[in-house]
Amino acid sequence: MKARYKFIIFLLLLGGVCAAAYKPTADYWKKRNQPTWKQVETKKGTIIAVVNSTGTVKPVLSVQIGSFVSGPIKDLFVNFNQEVEKDQLLATIDARIYEASVARDRAVLATTIAEIDRAEAQLQQAINSEERALSLQEENEDFISEQELDQLKYSRIGLEAALKVSKASADQAQANLDNSLANLGYAEIRSPVNGMIIDRKIDPGQTLAAQFQTPELFVVAPDMREKMHIYASVDEADIGLIRAAQEKGRPVHFTVDAYRDDLFEGVIEEIRFSSTELQNVVTYPVIIAAPNPDLKLLPGMTASISFRVDESEDIIRIPNSALRFYPDVKHVREEDRKLLEGKNWEQEADEDDDVVLSALEKAATRKKRNRRHVWVVDGEFLKAIEVETGLSDSKYFEMVSGDLKEGQKLVSGIEPKKGFGS
């Protein structure tokens, strides 16, 4: 009997101990299962919005120098990357056939000039004879017949015509000589501008055949130290931002692989309207001008470009990770669970893909996308705060409106649980 009472007393004591230990144990496990939140802070600062693109470095102007005449290259006076001045001699073509043409045309011109002198002498003789005949007729009509006067008259007229033919022949001979002299001059290849030889496509001894097409000999780029162009292709969705940045005179920054540590700066010089469509993507060419005093920017380089399209200063910046975080419903306080239960905005967007919206509806939908929620710790649960976002960069979003303060902690994730041995 006593043993039975002792057993009952033991059970009562054991139950009391368990009852006393339940609450601390439950609190412990509850605390242990409570997630540890990763938190980030809002900060005040500046956000610079950019549009990224790639482009190709090109000279402002590439002057292609060709040859108007044919023949073998006799001398070559310049090489790659050499700076040249306007009218500087670059190369010469073997000019023997053009010199021979000049000599021939000079001889022809001299012959026609001599023909003019002879025609003038004959004409003067005919004029004198006609005048003497007229004088004799005035003295006595029987001295000269009308037939003889007609012969003298028309002989003079014929010689006048012959003189005109000789003068026309002289003009033709002069034109032929000028043509030959021009061809002889074309045998000297000269630079039409000050610049740098960025390409040379001939070698000494090479024969040019200009009859079929004008051969390209050199490419000269003027003013490469003063300015270079970067040709970029910008998506149609961003071209409005680029135009606004051009109007405000915002700078453009870019890098090239050859100088990874150097940041180059330029300005938007031109937005061309000649669009290009490739696989249903429409792009527009944008020309960026950049100084090049050290000749680091070379033709053909690929540039990684960031157009500085907008900027907000002294604003509250929300870390991107806080806006990307979506908590589990069980961790959210009761009044905010409706934001997560059912469909989220991404699911709604997917289900409405087949719905054709009007322009007004599209504009309203895009505006709503800037209204987001961030989460803060509120006791054991998370509380939602609605914010409207604006500009963004790679790390932050601008807070346009919302109940957030500088330095406020926002939840961005859950810390991984540590093992028992940790």
C-alpha cells in the first residue's frame, strides 16, 4: 500500500516537474524555430540611372584615297599610322605613258598654232588682194571683172573659215594637253586632308587598273587626336531616355578592353533616325563623341557604354534585395497576409498575357508596377510597408513615396540555421 502511495506521489512530482518545464521548453523551441532575418538599411544618397550598350570606336571621318589613273606603283612614301599633312605626297605611279601623252599633245598644240599663223597669213594676203582689186575697179571698171572680184571675195571668206577651224583645232589640242597634264598629275597620289594613315592597301610594284573601278590605296583619318566617334545601337525602349539625356547634356562613360582601368567620357552627339530591325528588336544608332589626346581610342575597338540618363540626389535609397524579398505567409502578420495569399502580381501578369489592353490601361499598369512592398520586423511577425519606387541602379531603388526613414532596417532574407554542433 505504501509503495502504491509512493508511486502516485512520484507521478505527481514528475507531472509537476514536466508542467513547470513545459513553458520554458516551448518558449525555447519557439525561439529556436523563429527565423533569423537578414536585414539591410535604407540610406540617403544619390542614384544615377544608366542605360548600358556596346559600341564600336570609329574615326569622325575616314577619307578613302584612290587612283584615277592606272599603272604600276613606283614609289611609296608613307606607312601605317603615319601622320600626314594636306597635299603631302603619298605615292607615285609610273608616269612614262602620261609623260609621253603630254609630249604628244604639246606637239599637236604647237602644230595647230603654226596652222593658225599660216591661216592668218593667207587670210591677210587674201584681204590685201581684194582691197587692191576694189581700188582698181574704182579707178576703172574695166580693169577688174565682177567674176574676179567674186573669186577674191570668196577666197577671203574661205580663209576666214579656215582660220576659225585652225583656232578650234588649237582649242581642242589645248584641251587634250590639259587632260594629259591632269593624268600626269594624278600619277602623284597626295593626301586631301591632314590626318593619320589608318590603312594602306598597296605595296611598291603593285599594278593599278583604274579602268574597271577606282582602286582604294589609303584610308586617312583626320583629327583623331581631337575627337573619335563611338557608334552604339540603343533599343527603342530606351531611346526616349537617351534623347532626354542628350537635351540635358548628360555625360556618357565607357571602357575599352585595351585599357581596363581607364574610364573614358564623352557626349551624345547625334541620335540617328535610321532604325535597324533584327529578330523583331528595333535599335537606333547613337553617335558618341569623345576626345582622344593620347590616341588610346583606336578604330575598331569595342566600347562598353553607360549612358547617364537621369539622376536623383539626397533621396532615401532602398536596397534591391529588400524589394526582391517575398516572405512566407506564416511569417507575416494577419492584416498583411492578403498581400501574399492568392495571386501575386507576376501570376496575374502571366494569366493576363492574352488580354489586349488599351494604351491608357497599359500606362496605368506600368505605373502600378512602381508600387511595391518592403518588410520590417514587427515583433514575431513581419509587417508590410508600401513604397513607390523611381530611379534604380545596380544596388538601390529610389523611394518616391512611402513610410520609410533613413537607417530603417528592411528584411531581405532568412539567415541559414546553424547545426547543433555550431
